[in-house]
Amino acid sequence: MEKVVIDTSVIAAALLSKKGSSYKLISHLADGRLEIIVSSEIIDEYFRVLLTRMTNFYSIEALSEFYAFLESRSRITEPEEQFDLCRDKGDNKFLNAVYASKAKFLISLDKDLLDLRDESKDFRIKEHRFKILRPEEFLEMTAEDQI
């Protein structure tokens, strides 16, 4: 099972389109092929965004069920170190979770996070190197490995 940190933008995109890569990525959670690494700060953001921005598209009950699903597929880590590496300070929580868990992937649609990566789509915090990928890039990269 691959450990990944998933930015809230991907969670929201998965709910907005069942045809996109974000939805396919979330379906891998249901299959047990992925485990989301979250911090309490990240899981709180998932909850807040679901219940404030998605109620025009889904009922509170459906969103609560989806949140419970995400929570059940998540492993909580509480980062001991806090980094200030992203121009959007609110996105640092995702980098902190990647570093604390030593996850290999941060999956995002957020330009502030995507702009951090080099030409190989890598980013490094201290000794930990990981990929920052869009959902479709992650799916392409891991398709050969059958996650």
C-alpha cells in the first residue's frame, strides 16, 4: 500500500467530476491500494472544505459519509517539525505531513505546491526527497507498478 499525502484541491476535484484523475485516485483508496497520510490540521481542512464548499453539490449526509470514508483510509501523523517553504503558508501543512511520514508522494492541483518541484517533479526537505504530482501524473507513474 502506497503512502500519499493528498492536498484538499484533489479531494474537492474528485467530488466535482467522476471522470477526472482526482476521482480515479480516490477510487484507489476504496480499493485499498493507497493510504492517505494526514495531520489533524489536514483532516480538519478536509472537513471544513467539504462542509462549506461542497454543499451546493451534495447533501450534508453524503458529504459526512465521504468524510468518514476519507478518515477511515487515513493515517494520522503529527509533524514534530514545521517548515515554511511554500508561498501560500496554508499549504505548508502538506509538506510537514510528507516529511513527518516520509511519504514518497504529495498529490496536488495547487499551483503553489506544484511550483515547488524541480524538472523531475521532485522536492526535497532536508534529506527527504519526494515527488509532487498532479493526480494524472501519479496515476501514470504508478500504473506500471500496479500500486
